[in-house]
Amino acid sequence: MYTLYAIPNCDTVKKARSWLAGRGIDYTFHDYKKQGIDRQRIEHWLTQKTWEELVNRSGMTWKQLPDTQKPTNAEEAIALMIQKPSVIRRPLVEAGGRIVALGFKADEYSETFPS
């Protein structure tokens, strides 16, 4: 079973959800806005990806941050992701404790998810 971590109103997330639904791929949606994210989950992700890969530097949340609040190391990034989960690159799709997709590109999804 897949878990898709994201916020519902993100255009990229909408594309990913539509792609998955169009192929009948079931997943559980974890809404950062309603459910937040905890340190343990982020630390687990950091065993698979770097904090630089997890932080979405092209999103509005990041762009609106003063430079003094932008992380320079993993610990600062964890604190920011907990406080502002919208800064996490999305969608992040996990299965069996492993990140299977980060972001959305249809060609990558075609390789990752069974038809």
C-alpha cells in the first residue's frame, strides 16, 4: 500500500493524484495541513534522501522564508519541515517504509508504479 504525503491544493499533487487514480493505483493520502508530520518520519526519510532533496526550494513557502530561517543543515531542516510541512517536496510517496517517488513526473511514475 502506498501513502502519498502532500497538501491537497498543490497543482503538482493534483496531477500526481489524477495520474494514480487514472491507473487505479490505491493510496492513502496524508494531508500535511490536517495531520502534520513528526520528527520520526522525517528522520526516517533522511535515511533515504538528503535534507536538500526533501526541501522544496522552488515553492512559495521557501521563497517567503527570510534567509535567516532557511536551513543550512539537517537539524535545521527537520525543525522547518515540522513547523512548515509545506516546505517538503511533494508529493512524497512511500511504500513499505521506503520513498518510492518524490515530486511528480509522469514518465518516472510510469516506471515506478505497476500498470
